[in-house]
Amino acid sequence: MTIIYGHRGAKGEAPENTLTSFQECFKHGVKRCELDLHLSRDGELMVIHDPTLKRTTDRRGKVVEHDAADLVTYDARKGGPGWVQPCPIPRLEELFEKCPFDHWQLEVKSASRTRAATTVLAIREMAQRHGLLDKVTITSSSREVLRAALELTPDISRGLVAEYAWLDPLKVAQGYGCEILALNWTLCTPERLKKAQNQGLHVSVWTVNEPALMRRLADFGVDSLITDFPGLASATLGKY
């Protein structure tokens, strides 16, 4: 059975990484999601993909140069599918309170050692406060982040995000005690998939938006796929 994760909520249907997007994902009966985190200037976990505000909002500058109280007033509809209502940048806490997902892949972008440590500790504190320690996985392509998670928050599961095959992703995942391998779908060969699963990894492939590709990867036996269109994926893989 291939599980479906909504990518940044339902990125193809609503403005990415906004409460609206996660609610759309949930409406389709898709109870798992992937999102991206950056810290605000005052150390709050904000749900936004880029380190800068330019692509998704009408603002300039870096996320880390703004306080959370200001960030939650910025409209993040820009560059996504059209949406009538404003869709502000959410705090992770708001999503934890309003979206009862079964599992969250929380992707932390590359960070300095200090920032990586601060971020994983903030995730742990919030997940614990909301009783979600067993429902979140910290994912990253950054060694710094995975190292911090392994050392500082060993009770939260970890996942390696692998976009390129220049380093053996299975070896790297093993080195950081990862449970999930979030693999760019182009790297997902039946051989690599089998090897990863034999190593005890849950293989989650991204970003899969074409029905034919969804079916092919499900036939391969991927554990989950991450998609911009959770409704389409749900309809396509209903029988898988």
C-alpha cells in the first residue's frame, strides 16, 4: 500500500505552506503532509520553503530578519494557484493546533551548526507540547541538521532528503540513523528501492504529480509518495 503525503500541503491546488493548503490536503482524506521550516528573528518555527520572502509574498528580505508576529501578517499567495482569500505565512504551532495529521515530514533547510541545533530543539519542544513526538520526522538534505537531530533530539525520527546520487543516499541515511529516505523520484530505481527497504528505510518519493508515474512508482513498491495534488493521487491510487 503506497501512502500519500501532501507536498507543502496541497501545493498544486492552494498557496503552498499555508493553513489553506494543509486544509485542502486534509479535505481529500490525505492525512500526512510535508512542509518546510525556517526560524523567525525571534526564534519561532515558521512554515515557508525559501529562506527569503520574495517568491511567495509581496515582501523582500530574509525570513530570519522578521519577527513571527509580523510574518504571520504577510500574505503568501504569490506565485501559487489563484486564491481569493489572503493566505498568511503560518507558525508551525498553528498547524499543529488546527490540522490533525497522522504524520508530518518537517523539512529543515541547510543551516549553520548553531541554527541547526536551535531549530531541532524548537521542533522537539513543540512536538512534545502537542503530544506529537511519534508523529513527526525531521527531514533534511543537510548533514548539519541531521547531525544536530541525531545528537540533540534522538527521540524524534529522522529522514534524509536526497536529490542527487553523487553520494550514496543509503549510506548517508544509515550514518545518521534515519528511518525515512525522501528520494527524488528520478533516483528511485527498483534496485535502490529494494536495497533501502532491506535496510529498514521507509522510502518516500517526491514530487510525483502525473497519474501514470504515481502508478508506476506504486507498482515498484514505494512506501509513500509526496505530491502537489493529493486529491488526484488519492483518486489514482485508490486501488493500490
